[in-house]
Amino acid sequence: QAAWVTALNDEAKRRGGPLLLSFEEDPLQQPLELAVQGVSSLARSAQEKVVSCHVVGEAIQFLVRAGSLSPEDTGPPLYCARLSPFHVQLELHMREKREDIPIRWSYVSTADTAVTVQPRAVAEDRETETKAVSETLKDILKHLVGAASPSVLLSTKAVDARDVQNLQRISSSPQESCPPKPPRAHELRLLVKNIRASLLSAPGASGNMNPQCVVRLNEPVQKFSALATNPADLSWEEEFT
């Protein structure tokens, strides 16, 4: 999901347009269950082989902020974009004696895929505007997702069992995926602690909130999350390494 969000942001920036789009991961996205179909293999040389397959998933969703170029725009509202089901063409590029396998995929447009865009929170004076933007986003998203080129690296390098155990111990959720390159003892480490946030509530706002702190590191790829014990205070006691 992170790689797809990065590719969507790159493609949105390249295309430009009347709406300024910024994609984010949706913390409510469930772990993807993918069905693999039609696997084929192509040997480009004695040392290189490409494995291609069609992959189908039940649903993928992103958060997207859509703001206009108008100076009167007070801030981009947040929308949830969902594709269900989704089809992708996946390629694994394998080369002899190379520990990292580049994996690339492209979105396949099909008639059975439904694209839905829903605003996360709508101010009363912007209901008409957000509905119009939702419809516009549907059309933009179909082309944007199809043009984006996400990719990740799958590491086949052997790691020390202690490194894996340490990573599992500091992970805050059993659903978090194990990163391809666990930290090694001799690498520098970053300690994140004493996290605080402030929330400005709109007058008359109501409803429940479940604030969550998400920490992401990109080298090695890691992701930790924690819920605020007291939503009124918005502080986190957990320390992330």
C-alpha cells in the first residue's frame, strides 16, 4: 500500500490539473488477501527471468486530499477512495546471484471494478462542493491508478534470527508486515518518544474519535502504531526504536 501511495502521488504531481491531489495510506485498510491467476515465466537470458501473473484483490482503499488552486481554498478536505475488486498485473524480475528481487505492478481496468469516493468529514457549508469533487475524483482516479507504476524490492538475503525476534518484539501490532530488511545491531538507531499532538475542534462538532499515532521509517522499512490512552490529552507513552 505504501508503494502504491508513493506512485499515485508521483503520478498526480506529474499530471497536475485543477485539483491538487495528495494520497495517504488508510489505517482502516484491512490486510490484502490476493488471488493469483495465470502465472507465466519468460527467460530473458541465462541469468535473468521475469515471472508475470494476474492478481485479484477484494478491495484497496486510499485516503486522498483534494484541494483547488483557488486562493479562497481554506484547506483540502479528506476523501476515502476505494476500488473493489481490483486487478493488477504483477512482475517479478529475478537475476542470478542477486539478493533483491524488484517487483512491479500495474493496475488493470475491468468492467467489474467499482470506484467509490466518500468524504471523511464534511462541513455543512461545503456539502455541495465535496459532492462535486467526489464525482470528479472518480474519473481522475481511474486514469491515475492505471498510469501509476508502483514497485517494491523483495529481499532474499538471509538474516540473523535474533534480528527477526527483536523486530517482532518491538512491533506494536501482529498485523504489521515484517520489513524486507530488518535492522542490524551495528546500524544507527532512532528513538522516538514523548509524542504529543493538538486537536482543534470545530464549534458544535460531535461524535467519537479514536486517535492513532503512526510512525514510519523507510530504511529499513518499518511501521509502528499506537492508540492514545486519553483522547482528550492526545499523548503517547510508547517508545519506538
